[in-house]
Amino acid sequence: MNKPNSSLRTACLALLALSLIACSGESPESESMDEASIYDTSLNMQELMALVLEPASDILWDSGGWVLDSAGYEELYPTTDDGWAYVRAQAAVIVETGNSLALPGRREDDDAWLIYSQGLSEAGRRAMAAAEAQDEEEFFQAGAQLYSVCTACHQAYNPEILNRFDDAVSPAD
Ligand code: HEC
């Protein structure tokens, strides 16, 4: 009675040990090569920026703070639950774009690039939480944090973008 049970347990432990060895034995190179073929990274960096990240970010920036127009200061924050839900969804796009930028086949290195990509997701999550709480001040701060991640990465990887991009958007506007 006892024997089959304990040998079964031994076999299970042995299997567990084997699978742990198998996992730790995989070399990082072969892993990232396999992974690279799983994901569709056919959108180039410009497309990812201009078609996915920028539109979502613009909506966030256009939904925070105030603008001065002929009627005086106009508040930009959403005023309805639907409005907040909409900007929260845009913030979610930003969280996931951070992941997209970090994909094998897309990331430019395993260093600063990953830090900026994660910073993007972090700012996106902060904006999501602020939108959920409908916290205007916190939402504005998340937008500013987001902006600083964009400019930091551009400065590091493509300083020419910085100038073009600075003309186009500013959270302070
Ligand atoms: C991890 C790095 C990184 C982050 C973070 C990043 N970008 Fe970029 N971005 C780039 C690189 C690299 C390019 C240059 C792409 C090229 O021209 O090949 C670029 C280019 C752009 C362009 C120009 C695209 C075009 O049509 O030429 C825009 C617009 C842009 N980014 C917007 C943003 C915005 C908005 C954010 C933040 C919400 C952001 N980026 C965050 C790396 C980044």
C-alpha cells in the first residue's frame, strides 16, 4: 500500500526537478529568437508611434487641464462617467504600447529602452487609476509623467524627433 504511493511521489518529484532544470537550462538567446517569431511586429516604429501611441496620448493630454479661449478658461477634464471611461481606455492603450515597445524584434536594447518602455506603461497605469477615481489633479500629473517618458526616450534614441514632437504636443497647453 505504502510503496506505490511513495514511488509515485518520488516520480513526481523527479519530474518536477527535471522541468525546473529544463526551464533554467534554456539559453536567453534561443528564448528570444523563438519569441520573436510569435509576435507580429510588422508595424514599424513610426507606425506604432503615429498610429497607436500618439493618438491615445493626445486624447489624454487634451482631456487634462484648462485652455484659455475667447470664453475664458475652459476645463478640459471629462465631466461624465462615460468621458472618464473613455480616457481610461486610452490610458490602457498606453500601458499596452509599453509592452509592444519591449517586444523582441522591436526593442532596441535590453537597457534604457526597457526602462522607458516600462515607464510608459507605468504612466499609463497611473492615468488609468486617476481616470477610474476621476481625480483631476492626479490625472494631470499622470499626463505630465507620460510626457516626460516620451521626451526622454526620444532624446536618447532619436533626438530629431524631439523637436518635431515638441511642436506638436504639450501637456501644458
Ligand atoms: C521606448 C522609446 C520611446 C518611447 C517611450 C516613445 N517613443 Fe516615440 N519614438 C521613438 C523612436 C525610436 C522614434 C523614431 C522612429 C523612427 O523614425 O524610426 C519615435 C518617433 C515618434 C514619433 C514620430 C513618428 C513619425 O511619424 O515619424 C512620434 C509622433 C512619437 N514618437 C510619439 C511618441 C509619444 C506621444 C510618446 C509618449 C506617449 C512616445 N513617442 C514615446 C521611441 C519612443
